[in-house]
Amino acid sequence: MQLINLYLMEIILGFFVILSIVAYSFLVVKYFKIRTKVKQLEKNIPSVLIVEDDPVNAELLNVILSEHCNTQIAKTAEEALELCKNNKYVVILMDINLGPDMNGIQVADIIKKDPSFERTYIIALTSYEPKDVVVEFSKSFSYFIQKPYNKDYIKELVRGLLMLQPLEIQDNENYAPIYKYKKKSFKYKYAIIFLAIVLISSATLLNKKDYDNSQLFHNYYKTVDVVGITRGDVDINNGITYFHDGDYQNACTLFNDYLKEKSDMSITYYYGIASIEVGEYDRAEKLFQQIIKNKDTLYVEYAEWYLSLTYLVDEKNDSAVSQLNNIVSNSEHYYYESAQELLNKLKK
């Protein structure tokens, strides 16, 4: 009986393999046809430059805006000016504090001297209060956005500016209207669904693995670095240095002292990461939960992901699954694919 079952299993797997090869060949041909069309469209999609020295903020802005336009990131003033020599942008998001050599206001003024950027919207990204900067910024910027950012506001502001461009510059191919490139239905979606079912079925039959929490945690957890964040407080700058050097225990001490007097979501986020590194999982969970409750911040999606990993390594599987389900309920979440993959492994 066992030999018969094995024989039937081999027949089923062989059938799946043949179907996979046929479907894959079909999709490869269609892929190259679609890729050619996409490249033609991308030439006309408007571009946005993000000038931000904090890699976390830069990447989050990139995630927010990438569905509406082509984005490029400059981490320094010099890099931003070099990119502007060879590219044209509809919108430029400009951080004010870029380092000791040149600030965002100076960079914006240099860019505006170029006639080709006459119609470009330059938006200041700043932590200053509006009443303190409105006069000074009005000379160099079209708009300014106060930190911590509201993701929905940034998305709607930039999207609105991109859609206004074709009304003003109808003859310039660099400023094509974004609404021409809305996502269209893919008529071959059933072939993709079929291929996915075949591959998943084959993988399930051939290879079922058991994972423990520690292994899963180390597979998905990535140590982050803190770059481009400075504060006026000497102790907190020392804490940032400790974090950068991997001395997480001393970093935790200084972060904790700093947050007793101030609310700072970026320091709270790095305090949570440092707490994971030293094994203080309960404290890390509370810090990430604090960030999530403060919804008007760019660190929410990062905190949601690392909170799920903290639950995982702390053997709180029910909480980890619940948090991962929260993430996958939003298909635009930065960690959507990783969360879905981790959920599937936890359910095995």
C-alpha cells in the first residue's frame, strides 16, 4: 500500500512540474512584452528628489511617494546638487539640517537659480515651529512640512503638485500627468494564480519544515544603524554614538535619561532596538507600543514590525501572530511581504 501511495505521489508531482513549466514559459513571454511597455511609460513618469540625511526618514518618504512617481534620494547637499545637474524634478523634498557644510535653505537657493527649475516645487522638511520660519522659508520654498510628518498629508500634497504640472507645462515631456499611469488590470492574473497554486502545492508536498522562534527571529531581525540624527544635548549625542558603536547597554542608559524629560519618537525607536539587543524584551515592547500609539510619526510601520519580532523572540506567539495580522491587513505596509511570509512559517 505504501508503494502505491508513493507511486501516486510521484505521478501527482510530475503532473505539477509539467504544468509549472508550461505556465512559467507562458508568463516569461508575457513578462518581457509587459516590461517593454513599462519602460516606455517610466520615461514619462514625473520625478521627485528626496534630500534627507537620515536614512530611515529618507526610506519612509520613498515608500510613501514611490507609487505616484519616480523617486531619487540624496543624503548630502553635494549629492543633491549633483543630481540636479543631470535630472529635472517636479518636486524636491528638502531637509533643512543637512550637516555642517551647507543647509537645505542654501541648497534650495542654488537650485532656484537654475532656470530649468523655475517651475519646480521645493518643500522644506523641518522640526521648527511654523511661526518661527514662515517668513524666512517663504523666500526659498513653495511649502514646508513640520516634523514628525503626517504621511497622508505628504502623499496628498505631492500627488496634488504632480497632477497640477501638466496644466502649466503641456509641452514638456518631463512633466507627464501621473493619472495616465494608473494601475490596470492584468488579464493574465489567472495564469499567475494557477502557477502560484501549483508551486505552493509542490513545495508543501516536497518540503515541510519546522521552525523555532529563535531561528525565525534571527532570520528576520536586522540590526539597524543610527545615522544623521543629532541633538543639542551632549548626553543624547553620546548615546547615539554608543548605539552606533554597538554599546547598546550604555546607549539604553542615556536614551532612558533623555526620554524622561522629552518626547522624541526617533530616540524612542532606537531605544527599543537597543533594548532588543540587550535582551530587555518587555521594555522594547512598551517602547514600540508607545510609537504605534503616536500615529503621526514616520516610525510607526518600523515599530509595528519590530514589535512583532520582539513578541516572537519573547515566546509570545499569540501576540506575534496578532501583530503580524495587523501588518498584513494593510497591503501598502512597508513590511507587508515579510510579515506575510513570517505568518505562513508560524502556522506550519
